[in-house]
Amino acid sequence: MTPHHDEPFRLHTPEFSGLNQQLDRRDFLKRTASGLGALALGSLLGTPSFGATPILPKAKRVVYLFMAGGPSQFETFDYKPKLQSMLGAALPDSVRKGQRLTGMSANQASLPIAPSVYGFKQHGSTRTWVSELLPYTAQVVDELCLIKSVYTEQINHDPAITFFQTGHQLPGRPSIGSWVSYGLGSENQNLPAFIVLVSKDASKDQPLYARLWGNGFLPSEYQGVQFRSGKDPVLFLNNPEGYDGTDREQMLGYLSQLNRLQNDAWSDPEVNARIAQYEMAYRMQTSVPEVMDTSQEPDEVFDLYGPGSRDKGSYAANCLLARKLLEKDVRFVQLYHQGWDHHGSLPKSMAKQCKQIDQATAGLLIDLKRRGLLEDTLVVWGGEFGRTVYSQGKLAANDYGRDHHPRCFTMWMAGAGVKSGFSYGQTDDFSYNIVKDPVHVHDFQATLLHLMGVDHEQLIYKYQGRRFRLTDVHGKLVKGILS
Amino acid sequence: MTIAEFFGRFHPLLVHLPIGILLFAFGLMIYGKIRKVEVGTAVTLAWLTGAVAALLSCGAGWLLAHSDDYEAEAVQVHQWTGLATTALSFLAYAFANYRWLLALVTVILLTITGHYGGNLTHGEGYLSFSNRSTEASDTTAVVIAPEVVKQDSSVAANQPQVRRTFLYRDQVVPILEKNCYSCHSAKKKKGGLRLDNEALIQKGGKNGSVLVAGNPQKSKLFSYLLLPHDDEMHMPPKGKRQLTSQEVAILHHWIAKGASFKEEVEVVHNQVLSAVEALPILPLTLPNLVADSAISLQKETSALVSVETSILAKPTDAPTASTVAYFQQQQVTLTPVQQGTGYVAANFVNVKAYQPSMLKELSRVQGQLVRLRLSNQPVRDDELKPLSALTNLNRLNLENTQITDAALVELKQLPKLEQLNLYGTAVTDEGIQKLATYPQLKVVYLWKTKVTPQGIERLKRAKPTLKIEDGQQRFTLPDTNKTTKTQS
């Protein structure tokens, strides 16, 4: 075994080295297993903190609404009125500046500008422009912190979404939720710290894969656990047929004894992960059915989230479920809604997509707010990249497509620690380049961690001889959006 | 900054070379003598290197001394001993025969030079044992103590009495002395600023005045303290001892009251000046004073905006391991509010079998508990009594518990409570009017209670600053053909 496996954890800051001396490894694991994260422990034992000033966490929980496929900024939040007069005109080279295009539109004879067919109106006390496709979101726009200047380095789905989730374009690194769960642990002992919900009602034009919420090289108890809508919300959690489960606890007791013996001999963190997972699974046998049961929710709540919310597994139902999980202090809930990859007939598909998510998203915000959860929950909405100003394929008056565009797109955050009713960043008249306050994917990740009280440069895991971070060697805190 | 100043600033770095090398050379001589080994060549080389390094740092020091930051007199001794050390070290290199004597004198001079240099950088008295241990006086509330001129103790209550305060001498000077003098006084006047007497404070520094009497926001003496720590202009600079929130508050108070350098005499009529009442205790809620500063300060000051921040600014011990273990066993999750602090949040989300006694046990963390989440537990009014001892409780979640109006009387005792979640409880219009008397309350959640819009209206009138979340926001149904207007 390489020696680093003997270190109880790898946050290499002075306060932890003190802690390492105070506790032997078994002691540490016992404590972390019972719900106190690594950071939590360090400070509970009163080890003074040196170095960087500690950050006061504003967000205790995160719900990340991932719009997989790359929603168009032109039909949602980035209002570009000047384009209306340029319908069909070629995209000027001075704007494109030789930017690489995907293989899908690189060989097109022309790149005709396609203004949005959908209108925009100003909403809320901040008079923020929102597309008519999002009439419900428009009603909560005063809660949002729009970031119109996000950019990424990737132009295709797989690397772009992997980049967003893990900070690197190649698979194999831990997802944001895993990092957070590793760094902060969970306050709820009966549910995983990182839970994933995938909409069943979205068109599956681009695949999602479990590695997007994988733990990478972190111990495997930090991976995202997907809750499904069917009979078994979590696979393999129920007792097998013909077994009543009465001696389950005893059985697990013996098993964990065996595992501990194994662990004494091998000191492999995966053995501990296995022990923790068995114990968690046992507790989840009661906690999961409880939290998945929405039958006690009043009609008013279903009305708030919209008609889809009674259909388990839909985006709306997942939003409602997300609220229930957040109420239980689950640390990181991530929803995925696919179907935003509109290379052709965008106006029609966009209307359908927006309708699927609009009311439930706004409903989630209202529901969190009135329960007092929005003050310490961060809500994030966004895809892996934006879309081009020019039409991919033929441009007709009411029909066009848009190709992938990494150089600027819109996301929003709401709730804990971010300004509300605020727009950050600005794109040019073509929403092709950023003219003010660019926010790189790593900047977004650094900011998310900061809001949770973690310095992205301190959350480190040593693996295969080097130290890894979510933000690699990059990432700047976006101070402009912090409240 | 001129080129000369730029190189001058390398002096504090460079000086460590001759110190190290010359001491090493001397050490090597002793070593050679004791172990009887031949070290001659090495010693000669070491003396030469040390002497050259000393010369270089003299050069840099010369440039530094001629920048505006230092008083010429203060530098004198350091300068001449430094030059002497350099000269002697060259001699020690050149005259191997007298080396022992020369080396001994050099080392002594070196020590003296170093000491005076240290005084210049860190302030006089940096090395002395006394005066340094007075820092432990971070009290909860700062008492800007005016001396009450005690008249005859039998004086009738209605007689006018005299109250004397000398804020500048008693409160302000000690703060400046402790935090500012090392760079802004006779020895060293960074930015041309000296803070060690009235005239010089009034005069300000190179970039103008630092004090605008009556206006803390415009006074750099105050506003620079609030800049984010990584801001270049933040004072005291990174790495130096930072002012406590109390000290910041005192400076604010002093400037806001007119920044007087004199003793204030006040005649107080018709008031019983009992020992306690005589002392106006500053509500040291930084937020109050920062809230208005924040608007005028261009830079971000959010770090100081909440009561919570001011609680956390005061150091506390972490709960003991046995306390943590106790709560763990009760399924109560205890987490620190932020990394490295002793203040904690207690969460009852995992508690399966709630017992009223669990609230009593919170006294184990009574000074440290900042947030408490009792959501969805069958908590009753009379069980909340122990909560009134939680003097630092800042956020309290009581949603979906069984409490009623009676609980709101009890909770009034909490001096630092800012956020209170009452949604899903049986509180009524009558009960919530008590919230107006909560000293620090900023946010209250009242969705799904027995409260009516009229009750909320009344509360709003009584406490206009309170943010009330009643959960009444509804969607207007969008027309499929037209976009809708928002309601808010």
C-alpha cells in the first residue's frame, strides 16, 4: 500500500496535521462515519486555524439544476434586440475571430444570424429581461442572480459536461457533489450527502452517465446516489424476496466486524467506504421510502410545482422531491434535465423544454423561500455551454437551429450568499463574445465552494503522486455576485 | 515609489544575510578551535562573504532611511552600529592575526544593530515582556466608561450629576498604541502618517486627511479597517494583528461623536446614576454601525454586516470532546459554524425520539451555540425555557413544532437572535406582536400560521426593518399567447 492511504484524510493544512496527531485513524473514522465531515471535526476539537482566513459558509445545501445539452441563451435570458434587424445576415468575421466551430456547422456555406423568434419583457422590480418562454421564472426573477458571461473551454457535450461536473474534460475525477460531500460531510446520517435525480420526461438526445456524479478517486462513499422514480428508488436497497430483514442489523454487525479485521490487515480506505456504505444502506431502508413519499403533500404544493409534479420522475416531481431532500439537510442535490441540444427546429423544441422546467423551477424557489430554506440553500441553474447566434442548417423565418457555443452563455444562481435581482457580466450584441466580467467554469466552481465555506485551493486530495483540486490550478472567486 | 525606495525596501530582507553569515563565521571559528580541525580557509571566505553582504544591506538601508517613512533620529543608532559592523567584518577578514578580537566585537555590534533594526520595524518594546499581556480584555460588551463624579452617596435622585468621559485618552489611544504605532509614529511614519498625537492625526498623511470628525465613513482612520482583508489598503496590513470588532466599534463611536481630543463633561439631570446605569453600554453590534457605512463605502464590507459575524469575531473555546460525544449519542448533529471556530450549530434533523431534556443539555454549549434547528420536532412552549440561556443564539428554527404564542414571550430573552423560523406553528396575530421587542430580529418566517395579513401589517408598523416572509407569493397563470406581468 502506498503510504498516503495511512493518512486519515488529505486536507493538508496545519490545523489538520494537529488533528492527525490527536486522533488515531480508527477514532477518526468512527467520528466521520457518524456525520461529522472532515472540516467539521478539525474545528470541533478546537485546533486553531492558521493560514487563510476561514470563510463563513453562507450555503449549507446546494440544489443544482443541470440543463444537459446546452440551453440557448437567446431564447431564455440574454436579450439581443439588435439582432432582429439582422435576420439572415452573415455573422461578421470580426465577431467570430476565427473561433473554432463543431464539425456540424464548420462546413456550412454561410453562418446566417438567427434572432430569437420569442419576445422578451422586463419583469420584477429589477426590470430584468426574460423570454416569454419562461413566464413563471419571470415572476421570481427578483430572486435570481443571472450570470450572462459564463464560458467554457469545451465545445462538445461529453467533455463540456464532464468539465462542468469535475473540473476536467477527461473522465475520472470527482464530481462537484462528491468534493462537497468529502469536504463537508453530511448533517443527515440517514441519507447520502450527494443525491442525483434525472428527469424521465426529457428527450434523451444526449446521454448522461453515472460517472458524471461519480466519486473519481475519492473514497466511494462520496459518490452521488441516484434516486429513481420506479418501485425501487435506490437500486438493490430493498430486502430480497423471501427475506423479512429482522436479523439484518445483526448480520451487518458481523459483516462489519469482518471488514474491520480486513481493514486492520490492509488499511485500504475502500474497506472503510464499504463499511460506511453498508451502514448507510441499512439506514436508507427506512429513510428513503419516507422521503420519497409525496402523498402527504397538500394539493397546493402540487399546484405550485405545476401539473407534472404528480407524475413521479418528471422534472417537476424531482423539484418537489429535491425540496424534501433539502428539508432533510441533504448536502448536495443535483437534478439533470436533458433535451436542450437544439441543432434544428429550435423554436419548437425550446418551447417544449422551457414549459417542462419553467413552473417547477420557479415553484421550487418559492417553496424554499417560504420554508426559510432559501437563506442557506444555493440554487444553481445552467447547462454545459451556450448556443450560436447563427443558424445551423437552413434559416427560415420561424425555424432555425443553433450549434454549440462555448464562449458565452447564461446561468443563474439564487439563494444563500448571492445577490438577488442581479445580473452579472455582459455579452456583445451577438452574444458571441463576452465584453464584461467573464466567468470561467473553474471560477463558477470556486465560487460555489466558497459559498459553502470551502476555499477551493485548500480542498485537496492526493492521488497517484499529485494533489488534485476541483478547480485544478485555476479558478477565481467571482466576488461580484456575492451578497 | 522611486527606484531608490524600491531597492531600499529590500533592506529588511538583505540584513538577514550578514547576520547569518557572520554568526556562522564566528561559530565556525569556535568549532575549529574546539574540535581542533583546520577551518582557516572556510573562515576567511565566510568573513569576506559576510562583510560583502553587510555592505549590500548597508546600501539598501541607506536608501530606505532616506525615504519618508522613518524619522532621521530614530535611525541614527542603527545606522552607525550597522556601518561599524560592516567595517569591522572587513577588518576581521583582512587581519587574520587579530581575528578573534575583531570577531567578538563584530558579533556584539551585530546584535545591537539587529535589535535597533527590529525596533524600527516592529515598534519599540517588541521584545519586552511587560505591556504585552494586556490583550485578554475582549469583553462581550464594551463599556465606554465615563467617570461618574460621585457626589455624596446620599444625594437625592433628582439632583443633576456630572459625567466625565475622556474617550480619546482612555479608549482610543490604547487602541492606536497597540495596533498602529508600530508603523505610524515617531519611529516610522508609513505613508507620511503619524497617529501619536492630536495635531498629527489631524494633519493626516501623504494622501490627505484621515479623520473627518462626525463622519466615520469618510474617515480613512475607520473606513480602511473595514476593507476586505486582501485589499491593499486594508489596515492593519495583512499579517499584522487585526483590530477586534470592539476596537473597531470604539473608533467608530469616537469619530461619530465628533472625534474630540478633550475630556467631555456632561451634566445629567433627573436621572439616577446607579453604578450600572451610568455606563452607557455600546450596543456593539457592528452591523448597526456597519450597515450605514456599507452604503457609503465603495468597497465590499459584507464580511462585517451581520450580528453573526460579530459573534464569531470573538474567540471561544470549542466544545469539549465529551460534549460532542454526548450530542452525537443523542443523534444531535453539532457542527462548527465555520472552519476553525468554536461556535457551533446544533441540528435535530436526525433525532428520532425527541426528549425535552435534550434542550436542557444545550447548556453544555450555551456560549457557543449560534444556530439551533428544532424543525419538525414535537417541541412545546414550556420546554423552551433553557433556550433563554443561549446568549449567542443567532438563528432559531422552530418550524412545524408545537409551539404557540407563549413561546414568543420566552424567546424575547435572546439578545442576538436575528432569524426566527415559525412557519407551520400555531402562533397568532397577538403573539407575533412581541417580535417587535426582539432586540436584533431581522427575519421571521410566518407561512402556514394563524397569523392574518392584518397582524402582519401591525407588526410591520411596529418594526419596519423586520423582513417578514408570509409565504403568500402566488403565480399569476400565464396566458399562452401573451406574457404576463409579475405580481410582487
